[in-house]
Amino acid sequence: MRDALGLSHGEVGLLLLCMTAGSFASVSVSGFLVMRLGSKRTLVLASTLTSASMAVVGLAAAGFHSLAATGVALGLMGAGNAAWNVSSNVQGAAMERALGKPIMPVLHGFFSVGTVAGAGLGALGAALALSISWHFAAVSAAVLVLIFTGTRVFRADPSNTGAGGSNRSLLAAAWREPRTVLLGILVLGMALAEGAAGDWVALALADGYGAINSVGAIGYGIFVAAMTVARLGGGAILERFGRVVVLRASAVSTLAGLLLFVHGPNLATAFAALALWGLGVAMTFPVAMSAASDDPMRAAARVSVVSTIGYGAFLGGPPLLGLLADAVGLLNALGFVGILVVLSFFLSPAAAPVHRAPRRTPATENPES
């Protein structure tokens, strides 16, 4: 897209801001939508918007070479993606509670499987010089088939209260909860590290290490492959060590990968750094979503708040990193992400499980009743 539209690093960052702005606007109300419509209906509507917008992005960028149309389509794609994100996590948390064991990392692992497949298709498309208008249209159609097939087995979740006033009260209360806000800041730091890889790794390999475009896509594939491995095995790791230990180890791995990628001497070292980086960021988002969903009746509101704060990384990260890259170089700019990763390390205790006290009933209030 950078080549099709003839953009600088800073301009790429501003273009990515369109998608993130749409995401940020949507995620702030997605909890309310989930509580009104239920997670299944919200997911279907949001994924349809995302998929259709993706096809328009490819056509606008490579077909019409229109920066404005590409920006608008990215905004709509971001809006659908954010609502899809919240509704998927609420549905996944309901499944996790029903099974009584941590499955959120595995569910997010299949998100990463899709990302690995997307990176592979991106590398193939770049090697074949396939226009992204055709590429995105084909992926859009495949996504729609997967979504409408998969959601047939989804069930209603207990977060749908159906009362607009009480839903707004739950959302407002969630914004006043210290633990929920700290979880959001924790996600903010690691989301910036994850988003920086998604937005900039391919370009950093091309511009910083002299790699061709297809190699840049392969590098990002290594990153998401490492994420996938960590997530698919993450449930057993969580059961053994607990949320806090896992999140702290994740932050250490992320920081090590970031610094090695920025200062590594060659492409082989960069690929090793991307594996460390991917292993590090893998667990934070699913663990934080589980932590925000400890209370099923407040899950949608809390997931919405945590996601909204986390999306701040995607809102501010792309343009800031792009502008910083114009001043100090893209690799050096990525090194600054480590500051928020360190903050996430110290906020890890916020994800510790919270056990709800049983509700009082007439029988428990009066032993003789």
C-alpha cells in the first residue's frame, strides 16, 4: 500500500491512524452493543462490516490510488474490527467459564493461525506482484464464509441484560474500577508492542536490514507464528504458573526481542528477535480479557473498557512511531516501545483472579427460612 500510494513513513503512520481511529470510536461503545444485541449478533454484524471494508481498501489503494478513499475504508474496517474484537472475547470468556479451565489463549491462538495464513498469503502476493485489490477481495470472501459457518454453533451469553439504562450504568461503573483501568493500561503497553510489529516490522526489515518486500512479510510471519505457538500451549502454562507470573515473563521476552531486533547485527538475528518478541506479546491480551471477565454479568462492560484503553496504543502508536521514524530511523523508533513494556511488567498483578463472594439470598440471610 505504501508503494501504491507513494507514501513516506510518517504518511503511512497517518494512514494507519484512520483504521485505529475507527477502532477506537467503535470499541468505546462495543460493550453497550454486546449487552443490547448479545455477543453472537454483534460479532456477525461487525465481521461483515470488517470484511466488506477490507475489499474496498484494496480497491481504493491499488485500483483508484486514492488516499482519501483508502483512509475512509480503513476507518470503517477498524470500526468493524473493534466491535468484532469485544464480542469475540465476551463469547470466548463465556465458553471459558462454562468449561472451567483457561482456553482463552487457545482461542486467541487461532486468531494467530489466521494471521500466519494472512502473512503467508501476503508474502506470496508480494512475490507474484499480485495487486492488493484482488488479494484483499479474495481474503474478504474467505473471511465471510468462515464467519457465517463458525457462528452457527455460538450460544447466547449472560452479559445481555437488554435494559439500556442498566447497561449504561454497568459501563460507567467499569470506568471507575481501579483494577479494570489498570488492566487497560497493562494491555496498552503490550498492545503497542504487538501493534508496532504488525504495522512496522515488514518495513523495518526492508529499510533497516535491506530485505525485499517478500522477506519482510516472512519476518512478520515468524512473529505471528511465535505468537501462535505460545497461545496454543498457553492454557497449560497458565494452569501451572498463574496469570501474574506468565504476564511478567511475557514482558521480559517482549523487551528482549525488541532490543535485539533494534540492535541486532544481521537478518538472522532479526528473525530470532521476532520470535522472542512474538512469544512475549502472545499471552497478554487473552489473559487480560479473562481477567476482565471474571464476573460474567460485568464481562462485556469491563472487556469494553480494557479494550478501549488498549486501543489507545493503536490510536497513538502508528502516527507517533511513523513521525519518530522520520527523525531517528524506523529501527531506533521501535526501541522506544520498550518503555511501555516495562510499565506492563509492573502492572501484571492487576490480572490476579478475583473470586466473587456468593450472592446473599433469603436463605443465607435468615438460617431459619
